[in-house]
Amino acid sequence: MEINPLKRRISVASGKEPADTVVTNGRIVDVFNGEIIEGDIAIVDGYFAGIGQYEGKNTVDAQGRYVLPAFIDGHVHIESSLVTPSEFAKVLLPHGVTTVIADPHEIANVLGAEGIQYMLDSSEDLPFDIYIMLPSCVPATSFENSGAILKAENLSPFYQHPRVLGLAEVMNFPAVLHAEEDMLDKITDAKGFGKKVDGHAAGLTQKDLNVYMAAGIRTDHESTTASEAKERLKSGMYLMIREGTVAKDLHNLITVVNQYNSRRCLFVTDDKHLDDLVLEGSIDHNVRLAIAEGISPITAIQMATINAAECFGLEDKGAIAAGYKADFSFVDDLESVRISHVYKDGMAVVQDGKLVIDCNNSNVNTLEQSVHFEEILEINLNIPLSSKKANIIEIIPNSLITRHIVEEVNTCDQGFFLPAISADQLKLAVIERHHMTKQIGLGIVKGLGLKYGAIATTIAHDSHNLIIAGTNDADMALAANTIKEMQGGMIVVKDGQLLASLELPIAGLISDRPYREVYASLNNLHIALEKLGANNEFNPFLTLSFLALPVIPELKLTDKGLFKVSKFEHIDIRSV
């Protein structure tokens, strides 16, 4: 006869029967009072049953280490890690992260509902909790060709899934402002199911934030300055402090956090490449940075645990207390926050920094064959200019935001733009790869620093068309056609030769290989980038992938052409 788990938990809590496991000799971080406490930690059926004096069938000696609740990433696109959810879990668990709130916006823009289902299926039965926020803006705007369109009725059935928490970052502010029917239906459906709604308030004013709040949107991860962060908090939003691969906002935002508002702040990575996850970590890296910036260790741990849990209504996560899930880590000190042991549902998953459990999920469709366009010829990349002045996208290192600048450019005798290495003016192309539309957007980018060749990727937020930057048309065309043969990926080309590549056959976004193999391929790409003279102040590939995102200021390129974000319209490449 099966024993009622609640009854058993109560019995263990009261000391009437022994716990499954008791953790002894630990210094416990109390995220409620902001204190360090001591006592035995009783665990039964994957939950904490109490702190005090307990006996258990098994004993884990913490040996004086600090015991922390496991970390939670409040907003992440798993696709940006380039690996499957099971491989992603293998990378994050040793960093003390056992729970993420994922937005499968990227794969949904390629494959629609099928992409969302893939992420749910491939994250089942893992010793790692992946919750899903449903993509709200597929496509992100009507100013580009996406692989799919998701209406409210396409999303609604997913709310029945126990790991779907709500509606992900609403980035189409004009749709909210003008009360467009489908957007209101999406928000209303989420609220009707008792779910959360995430925001995306890049560049919005205080009045605009009022619109979001009135619509029931309660979070934002797009603050880049302290004043913006304070406005979010003043409006009643949760402030998501982001530190990813391109967007590194923690240094600018952390000064806003104080004793009064810290419980309304949490950490996110948003988009972080695999190599950075391996080398730096995930939310543990955010915690270390915050401490280095002067935030008290316990406050930083609160932000990484209970704050994120409360933001998303995860009532049994984020703390070491009776009735909470037994997800926790050991660290030797609260300054370096180096994770030594990790437990998920009361079971050891990492010991002495090493993963000690199986973390695979193989019963999933691979969703290949998603890159479709006709062969690209050099002539397809010509940019006719009747003026010597052009509108140019200028990169800001380690930022999603770009500048709109106007500069004089070189042209050939036929009046076509010529890249200029000395002026760091390169050609940029976005090629539609979903529906064979033959649509190609062309522009000029400044700041990548390439001296030779071309780089290309099918990761181009948010519609994920093929994006290429290069110093010459021949290498750009070769890069495009090679990626088509690969059915998605990242590539570096120089003088007609393929220097390095990473195949991403799952929706053109994700590798089907183990993360260590992907990591090795990324290292090869970085070595190849050095041969092109790429700017080493930032990740060129991840920066390139955001140059097509028409919801982040100021000037971007879609497959339909140059896009002025502040005006929400396309503009001519020529400046008169």
C-alpha cells in the first residue's frame, strides 16, 4: 500500500519517523531572515521536512560548508547555449543551478508550436527543472519573415502543461499600446490560467512602463542603466538583472539594489553561449559579480533563489525550509561561491564539482532540415548607392543596442558599396531561410573589425534567418551556400577556404552533439576568428546574431532591409 507522501513528510517533520537523509554540520543560509543558521536538515521524498535535530536512514556531512538553496535562472533562451536541454543541464548542474525559466522563443520562430513541444519533450525526466514561458511574439514583428506565426489559439493548449508558467517576454510594445486583439488575447489567456506575463521594455519611457503594468506585465530584463532599473522597480516590476554573453548589465544595474528593494530583484542570463557557461558559469557567476560589486553574499543568494522563485510563483523552491524542494548546494565560503556539491530533490547530482548522475533524454525528434534558400551568387549581394553617404549600423561592444550613424563610404565604378577595412565598414546580409522567398536584406556594419573573409550563422534573433558579415562578396556567398549544405550552423571563411564551422542541425539553432564536442568546435571558431582580425572585445558571433533583432534600438537589419527601431519602420541604406 502506497504511503501518502504528505503524511510521511509530516511524520518526518515531527520526528515520528526517520528522514531519508539528514544533512549535518552545515552552515545554512536562511534566505528569509538573511542569516546563517545551524541544525540538521531532514529530507524525505525529495523535500525538506525540517531543520533542527533529526535522525535519518542516510547522513550527509557538510563538513562545515555553507548550505545554499540551489540557484534559479529567471529568464534564459536555452537555444543560445547551442545544445539540447539535457546537455544544457549537464553544464549548469555543477554550477549549482537546478531550475531555469526558459523561453523557447528562438526555436518557436523557426518551427512554431512544434518547436515549443520539442523543448517540453526534450526536457522531460531530467534531474533538472526546466519551466517554460510561452513565446509571445512569433514573429517578433511584421517587419521580417519568420519561420512561423503563433496566435493566441496556438499557445492556449500549452497552458495545461505543468511546467508552463506563463507568457514570455512581450517585446511588441506597439501591439500592447494599441491594444491589438491577438496580443490582448495572449495576455488575457495567460492571466485566465493564473499564469505570469514577462516584459521586454527596451528603451521604454516611464509612461510606457505604465502601459505594461496596466496590461498585467510584471517583469523586465532589458534595463541597461541604473535609472532604467529604478524606473522598473518604481513601477512595481521585478527587476531582472542580466549578465549574459553579449548583454552584460550587472555592473550598471547592481548599484540600484538596496535593503528596501532587493527582494524585487533577481538574476537572469538571457542569452549565454556554451563556452561562457563552461568557463564562467551561469547564475553563480552573477552572484559572484554582485558580491564583488559590494552586495552582501546573502542578499546576492536571495536574488538567485527565493526572489526568482517568488517572482514566478514557485512556492516550493528557493529556500531551505520545511515543505520546500530539497534542491541545494555546498560552498566553502560566501565570497568565491564555488560550488562543490549539488543535490536535486534530495539526491546527489554533483560531488566535488563532478556530475555523478545520468542526464540524458534521447526520445525526441531532431527537427532537422529547416534551412531553405536558393544558391547565393555574388551578384545577389550588391548594394547600389547613389550617394557617398550611407546609414550604418555601429556595434556597441557587449551590448544588444546599436548606434545609427551616417558615414561616407566607398563605391566601385558601377556604384556598388565596397567594404572598407580601414574604416571598419563591412557588408552585412540577412537571407530569408524559411519559405524560399528569395528575400535578402543588405546593409553596412561598423565595429566587427574583420580584416579578411566572412562569418555567417543561422542564429539571427528573432526570426533566425541566415546572417552574414564580410569583407568581400565571394567569401560571403561561400559562407551562405556552405551553411545551407550543413543545414544550419556557424562558419568562418577566408580566401575561399572554410576555416572552421559548427553544425546546428536542430532548427538551425541547436547541435545534436554532446556539449564537450560543441565546446571544442566553438574554440575552433574563436581561433579562426583571430585569423580574420575580428574585434576581441566581445563575442563576434553572438553580436552578429543580434544585429537582425528589430526590437532592440537603434538600427538593425532584417531580411526586408534596414530597420529603424525608434520609428518602427524600414529605412533606405542611402543617406541624403
